[in-house]
Amino acid sequence: MNINDAVITIEKFLESYKSDDWSPAEIRIRPSGDDMNAIKIWFDFDGAPNLDELKDKAIKALGEAHKDIADAFDLEVRAE
């Protein structure tokens, strides 16, 4: 799988990901311009107090659902 296909797969997964406390106002996923093996993921949780917990939970679920992507690419995740 190339990086562009991985970005599309991640987008689809996160759009359909459901959790009781998961409600980001915005999600952005882009291939890194600096590293051909990295994907940047950004969540905007609009003032949620537990940012690290929210992003870690979603990325763990992504890794379980798409182990091939988690193993093949460096996922750089940020949350605000």
C-alpha cells in the first residue's frame, strides 16, 4: 500500500470510528512533506480536557483495524 492509499484508508476509518467520548470537530490527515514514510494526523477536539486519552484511543483502534498501515508508516498524531 502506498502512502496516499494509507491516508485514504485512515480517513475512512476515522470518519466511521465511534466511541462514547469521540467527537472531534475536525480531523486532518496528510502525508508528511518531510518524511516519505510518515503520515500526519491532527484532531481538533474543541476544548476537550483529555486530549491525549482521546487521540491515543483512536490511534490504538486504527492500529488494531489496520495493522498493515500502523506497521508500514510512522503516524505523527497531534490533538488540540
